[in-house]
Amino acid sequence: MNPLYFGHATLVSSIGRGRQAHLSALQERQSGLKPCDFEGKSLPTYMGRVKGLEEVSLKSTLSKFTCRNNQLALLGLQQDGFDQQIIEARQQYGAQRIGVLIGTSTAGILETEHAYQQTDPVTGRLPADFIPRGQFTQDSFSVAHFVREYLELTGPAVVVSTACSSSAKVFATASRYIQAGLCEAVVVGGVDSLCLTTLYGFAALQLTSPGPCRPCDATRDGLTLGEAAAFVLLEKVPRKGTQQTTALLGYGESSDAYHMSHPHPTGQGALLSMQASLESSHLSTSDIDFIHLHGTATIANDQTEDRAVATMFQAHTPCSSTKGWTGHTLGAAGAVEVVLGDLCLQQGLLPGCLNTTNVDPSFSSQILLENQERPIRYIMSNFFGFGGNNCTLILGKA
């Protein structure tokens, strides 16, 4: 594929708001994970909650979009001057030539949870305004609809929902849209907010840890859920007057279709995804300086990913997961970890797995436990979703 340049990038998560807050947290090894008390429910797990999100308000002309997920999207768009950068891009390309591609998993399903909590005890009816508001809040497309309206863009808009790989796949989709001539630039991103459906759902699957998650640890016992929003303006060519220092160089996608919630035991889908990303970027395994693992801290995921990585890279390439900082942000994980990868690329930072003390002795890849600093040219990032929806992205210096 032809490189796509990062015109601008930003994010918000439980770590904080904006790029500098996240870089500082990575460097100082400060996690955003806290005991779970979401919506007053005390669950035996931790979570990565965005502080102050409930106080974010949408302007009156966009009030119909009000829900936690779109509040989170707005908070993300307002960091690091991202929305102002879009104004400049809009002036150069035209609103109709900038697409909006967003990944999410549950979108505004919290609104449905609230509606059912307010069911009339006599008639059994839901609140009267629930159905009319659905397309602007609960509907998966609502987040792309909101982002496009807020940024005043009129180009193609799509939401991808493939579980944990959702907002990684939008980068691949953006490449195809630009290659096909549909856009000159694309706002890609991921937005996924906390809700009781995921908190109780993952607990029912016995996949949540009672403490902060510990990717690749010998005694890892599950993931920690988080919420986040991250956005990148991908451009076909560097824009005049901007210093674009990171580029998307390649992507790979595959589908296991092995099991709804369990990865293929041999890591075959992960291997295919990583191989395709190298082919797309015209790079080899020896070019990759750091592998940003999907690393959810569940027993099966980490073991399968290690097997796939070790098959391709042996123990030559440093690897780690950043979910000990943010938790698993599900549909937002792709965009979040791409922006974290951008920060690492520019700072020459290899973050060691946070909360992990003893690497699983059965692992064969080179898992980092402490931060390292060294020049980085290329980063490979893995994202493996439920149902075997796999995506691998490769970032490099522009």
C-alpha cells in the first residue's frame, strides 16, 4: 500500500486527556485502572474510567446525540487541537473529500440499559423518547454520525464493529477508500464507553481479573475493561505547513472463524494477519523494532499471540502490551494503541508490560517488563477480536 500520513492524532482514556498526559503516564509507568464502581455497581474487578466524562455536554444543535459514547467522542475530538486541525484540512480538501471511519463495539448501548431501568412498572413500556433517540445514541452508526456533524464533514462515513479489532480495521478501510479515490483524507478513530453489558458480560465469561490486568504474566487471570476515544487524521499526502512524522505503512487482516470468544489455538489467524501486514508494507521481520501486542492478559489470548509472534520473530523482537495502563478499551483499542504507538515511535520508547512481574515461562517471544529507550523505525501492532476478527497495522516514521 501507499503510505498514509498522520496529519494529527489525539486520545483520551483513563490515563488522562491528550497526548502529553499519555506520554507522561507511559514514561512514569502510571496506570489509569481503578476498582470498579460504575453506575454504583461494585463489581470484583478493576476498570479504566475516563474522569469527568459525565460532565461533558454537547452544544444545543447536537443535543440529540447526547449519550456517554458521544460525550466520550466529543472529549477526544477536543484534545490537542484536533478539531481545529480538521477545520484546516476541510479548507484544503473540502468537506466532501474527508471521510469519517470509526470503530466501536457497544456504541451507546448504555442508553438502552437506562431505558429498561425506567420501564413503566404498570404498562411495561419503555420511556417515550427512547425509540426516537435510538438512531442518534444506541445505533452503532451514531458515533460516526455525531463526529461527522460536529466536524462539519460530508464525505463517506462508516462504523466498523468487529469487537476488539474494530478501530484497527478502520485504518485498513481508510487506505482502501483513499486508494479508490473516494477521499483525500479520512478521520479514523475508535470510541467505546463503559456500560453494564460489557462489565457483567465479560465477568460472566470469567474473563475479568479481580485486580489490574497483568499481560503475559505467569499468573495472569483476566482482562480489565476500559473506555477511551482516539482519533487520527490520515492523509494521502503531507499537508502544507504541517510536520507529519508518522505514517501508516501497511495492514493485514484475517478471520479465524474458529470460535466466538476463543482464539485459534495455533494462532493461525494471527500469523496470517501479521504476514499480510509485512507484505503490504514491503517490510520483513528483521525491519520491525517493536511489536505492540494485543495482550489482553487472558490466559488463552496471550498464549496464542505469543505462539504466533514466536513463530514469525523467534525471540529477536521486543514485545509488550499497554493494556496495563488503559485496560482493554474494546472497540477503541485499535485507535488508542495506534496513537500510543505513534508516541512511542516519536520518543523512542519501548514500554514494558505494566503490572507484570514474571513472564509466563512457557512464552518464547521477548516480553519487556521495563521501559527501554532506543530509536524505533517500525512498529507492528496486533488486534485480535472475538470471532477471529484479526488486524495488524505497521507504523513507521514518515
